[in-house]
Amino acid sequence: QVQLVESGGGTVQAGDSLRLSCTASVRTFSTNAMGWFRQAPGKEREFVAVTKWSGDYTYYAESVKGRFTISRDSAKNTVYLQMNSLKAEDTAVYYCALGRSDSWPNVGYDYWGQGTRVTVSS
């Protein structure tokens, strides 16, 4: 059973930063990718960012480009999402997901975490 555990959420002021972490319970491989999604109250889940597990390949939603950075620590099977210059509209539950990068940047996600809540007050 693959488990993804997110952490790092919280309540911050607009303009602040947060770093989310997501650790997979299994070893990840070069054919994998890990991504971040978010779901705001009353809205559908949306893509935020994704990274391949090999090479320097990342992809971001336009709404976070330049403010968020996705990175990984392969030895720890962990992906991070550094969020800077947070805005009220970034308020959401953030989910990480593990998938296959065969059709990069379209990733087939097989596993999802339980989510971590981020609240940005203006």
C-alpha cells in the first residue's frame, strides 16, 4: 500500500511563505513524477506543479509560476512545494500525488495524499 503524507500547511498572512512536504512510503523511480494539486472551498481540484523524478523537469500552473517552486529529495522520497508571496486566493487544501511520467508533462497519477490545509489571510 503506497502512502503519501503531506505536511507543512498552516495559516499565514498574505505575502508570507510556506513550504509543504510530501513523503512517499515507497521508493520512487526515474519513471515517476510527483505533483501538487489544490482544492479551494467550493471549487474543483486544480493542478499546481509537478516534477519528474529524473532530470530537471518541472511544470507549473500559470497562477503560481514565479511564486511557487517544486523540488525533490530522491533519497528521502520527498517532494517539496515552496510557496512564496502567498495570496488569499492560494487558500486551499493541497494534495500531493504520485504517478508515471511516460507522457510528460501529462502525468498519470495513481496515488494521492490526504491533503494539508493552507489558509492565507489578507
